[in-house]
Amino acid sequence: MIPKFPSIKGLRKFPAMEDLHFEFKGGIKGRPIQKVYETILALLNGDGGYIVFGVHDTSRTIHGVFATDKEIDQFILQIDRINHSGIIVKTTGQKISTQCISVKVMNLEFTWKKLIIITVVPELLANYTLSNGKVVQRINASNYCTIGANEVGKTFTEEEVQERIRFATKELNRKYLTYLRTSHESYKKEIARKDRHIEKLERKLATEPISWYSWLKKIFCSRH
């Protein structure tokens, strides 16, 4: 079961990190739609989740999508093609349910920009593939191709499948750890910056009451 989408009202940073269920994309312009299909496929082969366009993937800053309404409509039509054109199908060859993929456009406060949220909910006990046979899995916060389009029809032993999964997990764990360390360093720098700002304000407040008192005394005396 996928987690509930968090409330972002009044927030400048998305309250969740990229993980098994959340994928962030900065925008839709110039983005290969095939990569979006692969991310949807990876979430379908996992527990489901959300692809959020308009959020920076490392800082989690919510900046919205820089696109016109027409460009957003065209993008949504490309996502809708998954259901109508069989871009993603079950490994049994059946079409996926129309309830698996939905798109929502959310208006951001105090700006004309928007977020585009793709919600992915897999069917119970179903496995999925691209129409060309490519299989993509979600591991941590990344996608990994376990069967390439050129390997369709090849028979894999249980040991080969497990070895691929172990390799993917090890490699993506390493990348995810690097991502976490980078995020932690950014967080420490932000805290240090805020601490310096607070110290500056405290020093200023320690001296300002005297000047304010002098200013008020001057006004009071001039009126009497």
C-alpha cells in the first residue's frame, strides 16, 4: 500500500525524501517521456508511489513546473497513452487497469506555477513490463532494468535472477548512501547559516534597546 500524499500547504520543501514511493522531477520540458514510462513501470513493479514534477530531486525545493497549460495538457495525454496504447502491460500480456495510473495538477499558493503528480497503484499480485519486454524494478530511490529489451525471450535461472537483484541492490544502495550524505551536508550548512543569522540578531537586539530608549526619550522630552 502506498503512503498518503503529504500536505504541502505553506511549505517550500517537500516533506518526504525520494525513496521507494517518491520520485521528484524538476519539470516536463525536454524530458524523454520513455524515462517517465520506465519510472511508472518501476513503481508498478513495487508497492506503487508518486512521481512529482516541480520538485528539485536533491534539495526537495518546491518550485513548480515551468510550462504552459497547453504543454501540461500534452504531457498528460502522453501519460494517458499508457492505458490506451498498451505501452505498459502485465507480464501475462493483459492490459493494465485504468485505475493503476492517475494524473493530478495542483496549483501552488501565491504563484501561477503548478505541480504535476502521477499516482501509481499496482494491482494485487501483478507484474508489469514495457511493450518491448523491458522490465524495470524500484530499489531504494532508483530504477534498475532487470531485463533489457534485447533479452526478451531468454530464460533465466533462479540464481541468475537473484544475482541481478543482489547486484542492483548493492549498486543502488551505494548511490543512495551518497545521496543521503550529500543531503545531510546541505542540511548542516543550512543549520549553520541560520545559527549565524540568529547570533547576529541577538547581538543587534543586545544593543538596540539603548538606542530605542534614547530615541523615545528624545521624542517624549520634545513634546513636554
